Amino acid sequence: MRYADFRHRALRHHSAGIFECEAHFGYILTNSEGKGVPVRFIGEQHVKEDCGFIPSVQDWLMHINPPAWMMKVAVKPKDL
């Protein structure tokens, strides 16, 4: 499922997401002029444009207001 609002950013628009970009695309991309451009630079620029800074995963998660179902803990049977 995809969201066309800010929620999609929580999945990749952070410092760890930029590392994922490098792992997926490599360290350098060649642009249409044949010049190498660091993937990290592209990712950082994109996240800064969207968020104003490069947040961490923690920055995103600490602002999630979890509903009750997210807070439930499973009860384990005593025979395990």
C-alpha cells in the first residue's frame, strides 16, 4: 500500500533510508552528461528538500502516536 501524504516519508526519508539508497543503487550514478554523482548526495538533497533536514529513524518513530492495538503485548502460554 502506498500513501500520497507524509506517511510514506517515515519509511525512507531518514538517514538509514539514504544508506539503503546506496546499497540499492551503488555509490555513484552517472548523469546524462556522463558525470558521476554520489548517490548519498542525491538522497540527502531529496530528504532535505522534503523534510527541511535529515531526520533519523528515531526522529520519525518518537513522533508516532500509537493507537491501543499497537501497544498490546501477546500473552505467552506457561507451558513454553
